[in-house]
Amino acid sequence: LLILDTIYREGNITRASQQLHLTQPAVSHALGRLRDHLGDPLFTRQGTQMVPTPYTRNLIGPVRQALQLLERTLADDSAFDPRATRRTFHLGLRDVFEATVLPPLIARLQEIAPEIDIASVRIDRRDVEAELSAGALDLVLDVPLAVSDRIRQTRISRDRLVVLARNDNTLPQDTLDLDTYLARGHVLVSSRRKGPGLEDLELGREGLRRRIALRCQHYFAACRVVSQTDLLLTMPEQYAQIANRQFANRIHPFPAPAQALD
């Protein structure tokens, strides 16, 4: 492609070979291979001039853009300049992190990296290592996952579980005891069709079990259900403060022993 661009610019194979510091036969052979590959003569000879075909005239713009991009990439000393970088980063996020992480992240990027774009995508936890290793994802925010040493992990926040209940519910205003919690029906938010939630694993450590009256996919929908029923919803506190704003459900501490959410 560099040879194609040079011949286009010089209009002559001899001058192109001089510019490229190659022999004229080497340039001619490379042009022949490119003709075979693209299925077009690329240039026609008119006297000493090489005149580009219509195919080449349409092709030369994208070729030059690609060569310029490659040249900038190779010339880069690997220093990351956020203000000059034009790139889309792909993040594997669940809705909890979309609501809590994206707003401050995008606001900050608009200040220090205005040309950087973000694509938030859902990912199966079983594919996290493969997607990161292949470069399909740049970053994943999730609970700690079992991955190999090739994947670097760091904790960025810590949260705790809380319980949401309808504001005019018959529950006490200030506290929620474990017996009352277990006696009520519950909403479980999960993208999986079956299996326990994190709160069920915490209850299981104490030999306890609750009744799942509704399994749904999103906390926003779950908050709305809670606001109109006697069901309880257990969820991370930071997201509860956001998702629950328009519903004004009461927020109680999780009544069972539970590890902090990393």
C-alpha cells in the first residue's frame, strides 16, 4: 500500500523506486502482486507516466488514512495523552455499575479526554477472561471473579447490602429484624434464569432461606414493584440510593451477617 501511494504521488515507477529506496524491478513486482490481489490494473502507462485507474482514485483516500494512522501509531512513544487520544473504550458493566460509575466517569472524560468515547456492554461472567485477553473489552467492573494471573484485578469500591420496603408498609420505621425479613416475600434481581443471589448465599451461610416471590432482571423495575407491594428487595446500598429516588421506598440495613461488597 505504501508503494501504491508513492506511485500515485510520483506518477512514475522510477521516481517511486527512488523515493522508496527500492529497485525498480522490486517496485514493479510489488505492484504486480497488488494488481493480482485487488483484481484491477491500478495504473495504466501513458508514456512515462503511470495514470491511476478509477478504482485507484477511489481507493487512495482510505489507503492514505490507514498509512497515516499506522505512521502515528508506530511513532507513538507509548505515552498516553488523554487530551489527544481518539479512541472508543469498551467496558463490561452491569446496570448497577452503569448507574453509579458512568455519570462521574463521562463527566470527567469530557473535562480531560474529550475525544474518548465509551461503549458499555453486558458480558457473561464466563467470558470475562477471554474477552479481556482478546482485546474485545478494555475493562470489566464486577464482583471478584475467578480468573488467571493474566488478568489484573483491583478493588475500586466497597458497598453493603440494604433492604427496600414500601414506605407505607407495616414494617417498623427504623429497624428490620431477621424474622420479619424471612417471613416476607422477596424480589430477586438477576440476569440468570435460575440460581441464588448474593444475599441468598449470605443467608445460606447462616442456614437460612427466604422465599423469592419475583425474579426480575433490573433493579429499577424491582424498586417499582416494591413501592406497590409488600415484597422486599435486597440490593447494594450505593445503587439503592439512585434507583429508589423516585419511589421513596424505605431503606433498612440487611438484617443478617454479610460480607462487604467489593
